[in-house]
Amino acid sequence: MTDGPIKTRVLGQVLEVMLDRPKANAIDLATSRIMGDVFADFRDNPDLRVAVLTGAGEKFFCPGWDLKAAADGDAVDGDYGRGGFGGLQELPHMNKPVIAAVNGICCGGGLELALSADIILAAEHATFALPEIRSGTVADAASIKLPKRIPYHIAMEMLLTGRWVDADEAARWGLINRVVPAADLMSTAHEMAALIASGPPLVNAAIKEIVREAEDMKFQDALNRITKSQFETVETLYRSEDQQEGARAFAEKRDPVWKGR
């Protein structure tokens, strides 16, 4: 596992990314730039298929922006790196699945970071909030994302009051996928990551591009882009060896062997 504020390790085709900045895993500009490099390398590495993002310790996943660093001169509008804040939510062409394993307090920019993942698992003691309003600022990315993920009125309540939501309530509103005992969080995340990694990577990429690009499009417009060969990942899939392998494996009643090409 690597050193520094971001620790990584590779388990098969899965990359684990751990935010480790005592005491609270807050993110400053330098850490955000490192995270952008880590996720860009993951995106571009053909040997890696799924990432698991978590925080060190048992108390904090991430509270977001490091206010102490800001007080020391880090500008809130400074250089976050190529992936934007936290290295993930603005990283272009991120067509690989990311699982967030929320191990504790997840608030502000930390919640925005979790929302950038495709699947969110949470320990039983995890809590969620957008407290920016209490300090007179706006949770900008969450204001865009959250009303699209959970019921509008619940999202607006969180944004306008900053109230805390426990893991069970978060699961009830569909903010997270699953609540698990803290001791089982990482094993559950890696089991899910391994399951996804065992699937066809070109299909995973196509799913991510379609979902991302079609988010603000009308259904027919998005479907037309697919039929007119305007999604690169879909065209790659349709012309791939894996597409043929899937059909052969089905006909031969065997498990397919995915090569990602």
C-alpha cells in the first residue's frame, strides 16, 4: 500500500483507494490533486476494472474541504487537479465503476465525493449531511446531484437545513445501496467489486457512458445517439471480441472469458 494522504492497493483487478489524512480525512488542494492522478491512472490502466473508495479509521469517511488548510492559504477556488474536488466528480471519460465504502461521517464535500461513486455502501454508524448552509455557503455539486438521486423534498430539506441523516434513513431514501456492520464494510465492498470486475469490462464502460451522457437528454435523443454510433464505448463493445465471446459462451453453455477487447 502506498504512503501519503492517499493510500492505494491492488487486489486482483480492483483498486482500493483510502483517504488517510488525520484527524478527519479532510481534503486540501494537494490531496485533491493526488486523488485526481490516482483516479486518472485507474481509468487508464487496462488491468484495473473497479475501484473501492474509503476513508481511514472508523470515525470519518470524509468531511469535505479542509477548513484549516483554507485558513492557511488554500483558496476554495484553487487548483483541485484534473478530476475536480476529490479527483473523481469531474474526471472526464471515467468509464469504470467506483464503489464508495462509507466508514463514518460523510458530509459536505465528502458526501459530494460519495455521490460521484456508482454504488455507495455504508457502515451502520455512518452519518450524512450537507452542513454548508450553516457556514453561509452552498453545497454546489450536491445542489445539482442530490435532487436527482433522492426525493426532491428530502434533498431540499438536507440542503436547506443541514440536518444529519443516519445510515438507515439514507438507505430508506435510496441515497446509499446498503447498510452493513462496520466490521463487514470492506469485505462487502470488495465482494461487490470482485463480482463487477468478473463481468464484461466493455459493457461496464458502455453502461457508464450511456448513463452519464443521457442524464439530461430525452429518451429518444439518447437512444438515437446509440443507434447512430455516437457513443464511443458502445461502438467499441459492438465491434469487440468480447461481444462475440458472449454469444459463443451462451450457445456453448459455458462461462464467458472476458478479455476487454
